Amino acid sequence: MPDWTAHLRPRLATLRLSPSREAEIVEELSQHLDDRWRELIAGGASPDEAIKLALGDFRDGNLLAQYMAPLRQAHPSLSITPGNHGSHLFGDLWQDLRLAARMLNKSRAFAVAAIVTLGLGIGAATSIFSVIQNVLLGAFPWKGAERMVSPRIHGALQSQDQGRQVLLHEEVLAFAENNRVFDGFIAAENEPMLYQHAEGAEPLYGARVTPGTFEFFGMPPLHGRVMGPSDYEPGAPPVFVMRYKTWRERFNGDLSLLNKTFVLNGAARTLIGIMPPRFAWHGADVWVPKKMAPGFWFLLGRLRPGVSMQQAEADLTVIGHQMATIHPRWYPERFTVQIGTLGDSVVGRFKATLYTVLAAVGLLLLIACSNVANLMLARATTREKEFALRVALGARRARLVRLLMVESLLLAMAGAALGTFLAWGGLKWLVAAMPQNLIPAESVIGLNAPVLAFTLCVAVLTPLIFGLAPALQSSRPDLTDALRDSGKGVTGGFRGRWVRDTVVVTAVALSLTLLIGAGLLMRSFVALREVHLGFQADHVFQTGLAFPAGRYKTAEQATEFFRPLLLRLKALPGIVDAAASAVIPPGSAGLCKLEIAGETHTEEWQTLFQTVSEGYFRTLRIEFKQGRGFSEAEVNDGRRVAVVNETFARRYLPNENPIGRRIQLAAFDSSADPRRDKGLEIIGVVGDVKNRGLQVPAEPEVTVPYTIAGAGATRALMVRTAAPPGAIINAVRQAVWAGDSRVALIYPSTFEDRLNEQMYAGPRFGMICMAILGCIGLILVTLGVYSVLAYSTVQKTHEIGIRMALGAQASDALAMVVKAGLRLVLAGIAIGIPLSLVLGRVIGTQLVGVTVYDPFTLVVTTGLLTMTAAIACWIPARRAARVDPLVALRYE
């Protein structure tokens, strides 16, 4: 028998097969040549002549070329020889990339659907991570910012975000000098600034800063210089440094202002420096030098390398207990000293909202990956014969898995490119929608290097989520079934139906979790907006007033300023009423001890208080339950009268008529006042007005005329208008300056805008983000259910045709497909409801007026998902019902 090896090996050399694989192929081809050689011998040819003819027929008939072509395509990775592993590996990967690109180009509809789906998921993840990274993780550009922390005295009975952050100067010195965890510290103290100019006065937010502040942050000025040690010495010329944003927005970026003199709080100060755009320490517009002195300070320390948060808290708590023995009234009975990062005091509860949205984006990304996985599984069935032929020709499973994973990687990279583009556009909306007062002023939200690195990581990892299962399933074809089935072009023989069903069930469960989270936040926001404030905020303009230092402290000085101001305002066209108060609801002026004549009690009674002008209750449309409000004469004369709220009357005077009762407030109890023993007479009871925020029930509150207490450093002004109130800001400013041009308006706006910005912006942002993500998830799941059922319907065309030929009705085919889809949906819902309840605990602290187990939300979201899924089931079911039995029977 001839030895065909010498003839075959040179032709196989170009494939660079491993020795064992080459031997297998030579043996198989030799068998074909032996068969042909025997036929020629039987026909009368000589042995040598038969060898030549057999080789000629094999070569001329293109049989060898036809055999080698699929080998070249199917086995490059298996042909790596031990001595040249690296070069062949990269060559094989490059060949896989080209092959994957060609295969995706042939299936353009599939590729587009997969890329768009992944783009939505990756784009949403990139957008939210950009916010997280630039607001929570890398908001501050300073070196060592992640180790900069501030202490807070936190009582055991206080909520997590409560506690005292401002410290007495003795506390600051004790924490700074006795700690073993800081390698540096600074302190700042608030100082409202009035900038006096030719037309009037404007407020600036100022901060007194201790020596070494700017060196602590390691950030040089953009222009000029910062305060040095000599600027803190007694008798040094008064100087200050300005924030970049203030310089650009308030002074148009005029560099000639440098080294010019400004009148701040009535004193001349020289501007010596302007800081870079991302420096906004303590949120100040200007910084002035101040050595540590009695007052209330904010301490910022930098942890030593290697010191943990827990170690720092334990160390500072020991010092705190030492200070509690010296200043017991500033410390709760049970307390610890907690530390927070730089952004904690600004972001507060909004951090939970951001992390909730990030978790929701993760679920959406999983839904997108599930959809793409199902698309790949469905597409794999059309390639069963291809995979079977590759295996028959010797391709190993690892080779097929790698080829499919390369395709998945290409899809993920294209999806990441689309997602980056979507994130670039989406970030503009996110930044505009975010509550600016809840993010650090130093934050610059954009697609920076860490965000793009995150996107690249997502693009690399997502193929493992959506591509691995289809790759593993597709790489195990049944050769007999695959080569026998689909003989007439119909796909079949694929055994991964349970994998597709599992993916659909998972996507439905994740989508329901998203929808329930969005529904809970939506219900919570509606409940928050429906909270009864106790007053009407529409058509009201509000502003704070900043007074020059030392002015309008006494009741007589306050009356001298406010009486003509309110008369001027009420005389303006379009103004219905005007009033002044100590603070703007939903807040209060303070808390003080309370005594009621004729009432005895064992525990200490306390109440909030508010000082107002005549017309306050009319301006805000606060309802009277009993009695009346203050008359103009009572306010102007400073008579000792009071109005209490319902909670006050219910708690301290239950089942009694409060009108005419006399009370004493420690805040207004002065031995120099000859009327102190007379106390305050209650003349009215009003409905509760929110005085501790929107989410806390109103506390007992007493309202008294402002002429009893004077004005203080700041006060609020409220004006009710007939027309939209936003247009009267200039008229109000001129009316204020007509009385005193040194008084400035602080954050003037409509009352509704103030509530929207300070009370509703954070919850609204979370609700909108979750609603958008929930809708996208619902759309993706609907498309996923539809694609699976549409594919299943095509596969069952022959079966449906047989059923209908045997007498089944169109409605039976319709019901069969719909039931198959709804089974998957209901299974996903059964998993999604308990999953959503578990994950709902994460957002429990963000809910107002609704619980995690809200039945209405569960029923509505479940019904919405079921209804949309039923529509997705009905479309392919309707197609199945229209199958012609004769056509279906010829389908295979």
C-alpha cells in the first residue's frame, strides 16, 4: 500500500498544525487516496500509475483545496507550534477580530440592535458614574483631599446626618493639639460680608481663616498672592482673597481690581489675590485672615497616612469626653465624635440618592446584557451547522468560545463608543437637573480620565456577562442533529431554550425591581409635594436682609427701619401685602424655655419661637383657628402679645382655651425690662406651619412682634403680589436702599423657587432618574420577551402547522404562544417582587409618606409590566395564528 505522507505533508505545512493534529489529517486524507488507488488498480492500472492518477484526481478535482479551506478558517489557533506561541497567538487574535467583524457585518440588524442596547446601558452607567466620581470620589482637586476630615459631635439619639459641626475655639484647640491622628489642621469661621459700593450694598459670603489655610490645601493663587504670616499680625493692613467664581460673575473678571480697596462690613480691605476656579473652601466668596479667637469654628484636619476613620473617631471621642466635662451644655449625655469627609457636610442625604441611582443603572446594564445575550443565543441557532462543521473538521471547544467572545467584545466596544456619546449629551441634562446646593462647589462634572477608564472596564467586562453563556452553549453542538436538522434552511436543533428562558426571567425580575423603585420614589415625591406647609407659597417674593454690623439691634432701631420699608412696599403697584420675620418658613428663629402662668410641670418645657411684623399671617395666608393676629399698633408699640400654633395649644394647654393665657419665654426674659413679670398674652391660635423642615411634624411655636426682640444681623422679608412675583426684585431692592443703602438682599427669589431648590430638588432628581431608567428597562424587557417569542414561534412553525392540520383553531395557536410568554413573565415577577422588597430597604430612608411595602406601587408596577409583556407576547402569537398549514408543513 502506498505511503501518502510524503505527498500530503508539504501541502499541510502552511497550516502550521500541531504534530498530533497533522497526523490525524494525514490519516484521514490517506484513507481517501487509498480508496481511489484501489479503484484504479481494480480498473487495470499499474500500482505506480494508480498512485499518479489518484494524486492527480485528488488535486485536479479540487478535493484537497476544498478540505484545506475550512481547515485554514477553523483551526488557526490549534496550529500553534510550541516554539512560536506568542506570534501565532497575536496573529490568531487578529484573524478572530477580522472574522468577527465580517460575521457581524453579515448580520447588521443583530449588530445594530445589540450595539444600541449596550449603548443605552453603558451610557447610563457612564453618566451616573461621572456624577459619583466628580461629586463624591474626586470632587476636590487638592493633594490629599481624601484624607481631609472634619469632626462632628453626634448624640446617640440623633439621626445619622445630625450632630454639631461648629466647635468652640477651646474645642478646636483641644482637638488640634491633643490628637494623635492629624498631620495638619485649619479652621474657618463664618462672617457675612456686606460689600458697599456707590449704588448700595451687596452680600458676600465671607470666611475668617486661620494661618496656613492656603498652604494646607497646597493650591497657589491664580492671580496675586494669598495671606502670609504677616497678614495675621496685630496692626497689619486689612486684606482679603477672592473666589474665582465671585470675581468672574460679580466683577466680570476685571484684573484691575487686584490691589484695590473694597469696603467690606464698613471697613476698607485690599484685594491681594484671586484663587483658581476649583478653590471654594468653606463655600466662601472672600477669605479674610483671623487667628483663633472665641467664636464658633469649623475644623478641618488631614489624617496621617495609614490612619483609618475608626481610629480617628476613637481618638477624637476621648478628647470630646474631656471637653464635655468643661462645657457640658454643648454635649448630649451619650455621644461620640464622628468624622466626615469634605463633601459629607455638603452632599448629606443626597449621597444616598446618588448611590441609589447608581445601583439602578447597574440593574439597567444587567437588563441590557440579558437582552444581548438572548439575541446572541437566538443568532447562534442560525450558526449551528457552521459550528458543527467546524467541530467535525477538528475545531476545539475553546477555539469556538474564543471566536464568539471576540464577537461579544467587538459589540461591547461599539456599545461603549455609543454609550460615551450618549453620556456626553446626557451629562448636560444631569448637571442642569442636579440640585446645585447639594454638590461641592469644587465639582466639575464631565467625562474625565477616571470616567473613561470606568467605561473601558465596563466594555471589557460586559462581554463576560452577555457573551459567555451563549459562547459556552454554542460551542457544544450535537453534530448528528446539527448536520441532519435544518436541511432546508430552517434553523433548529439547538438545545439552549432553557438558557434563553432563564435570561428572560432574570431580565423581567430586574426590570420589575427598577420599576418598583421608580414607583416608590415617584409616590414619595408626590407625597412630599402634598405635605401641608401651613401657608400658601404662591405669589410670594422672599429675601433675606443683611444689616451692617451694629445696626438695627434694638427694638427701636428695627422699628425705625421696618415701619417705613413695609409702608413703601405696600404702596408699590401690584403688591398685595408685605411682612418681615426673623426667618423664612419652614424654619424658626430658635428654641427657648417656656413657662405658662398657672401650669405646673416636672419636665422642662420648650418651644420654638418666631418674631414677625404686622401682616405676617395675611401675607402667607396662615389660617387662624382661634383669636386674631397682631394689630399695627401692637407691633409698633412692642406690646407683649403672642400667637401660638395648634401643636403648642394641644401639648401645653390641652382641653383649655389658650386665649388670654400668659406665657414667659426665656429668650425675651430680661431683668432690665419692667414688663418681664407680665409675660406674653396669647391672643390667637394658628394652624401648624412647618418649622422643622417638610418631613418632620410641626413643633410647638410662639410668634411674637419683632419689636420685642429687635432685628439682629439678618432678617427675612416676604411680599405677596397680584402678578408673578419674580419681576419685583429691583423694586424691592430700591425700596430697601431708599431706607438704608448699606442693607443688602440675600438670595432674593420667589417662595416657590426657594422651596423647589432647597426642599424638592434632591428628591425630584432621584425620582426623574429612576423613572427614566425604569422606562428604559421596561422597553428593553418588552423587546427581549418579543424577540424570544418571535424566534420560538418561527421554530415552532412546523409544529403549529401540524396542529392546525389536525383541527386546531387559530385561537389555540394564539393561546399557546401567549401562555408560553406569560409563563416567563410571571416567573420573573415572582422573583422580582421579593427582590425589590429586599433592595427597597436601600431607599427606605429617602421615602416620605410611603413605605417599601406600598401595595399600590406593587400592584401598579406589576400590572404595567404584565400589560406591556402581554403586548410583546401578542404580536408573535398573532403571527402564529395566521400560519397556513400547507405552507407550514412544507417549511421543513
